[in-house]
Amino acid sequence: MILIINGPNLNLTGKREPEIYGSETFESYLTRLRASMPETRIEYFQSNSEGALIDRVQAAGADAGCEGIVINPGGYSHYSIALADALRGADVFIGVSAPG
């Protein structure tokens, strides 16, 4: 299983500032991604809450079935030491897509 995590305000992808970020929603993108990789279980989690993101990273790190996390922590990529610590502590491959 691969876990995709999006942080604050990324629930607005496709709706907020489409002239900058485009108009495709993340749900639409996720549907296409899953269809292109039918043999891979892809889970998705989004939260605007730092604590919820940390809880989900820790749960994925403890899940023997989780092979990796792809995360766009949004604004938390700039200053969340707690989220960075949780990612370092997760015993899975981590891929980070950060803004800016």
C-alpha cells in the first residue's frame, strides 16, 4: 500500500486559484492514478490539522502493509518540526512534494 497525504488547504485543489493550480480536483487525479496502477493499493488522507497528519504518518509507519508515503505537507513543510520528526520516525519510504 502507498499512502498519499496532503496537508492544509490542499482539499481546495482544483477549486482555489485555478489560474495558478489548475482546475483538476485531487479526487479526480486520484481516480486516474488508481486506474493507472490497479495492482497497487493507494490510500489517501488529507487534513488541515497538524496533529491529524502526524497521527496518520505514525499509523502508516506502524503498518507492515505500508510500503511508502508520498506527502505534500503544504504550509507545514516550512515550519513543522513535529511533522518532520514523525516522518523521520516512520519506517517506510518517504517522498515529499513541498510548495515553493
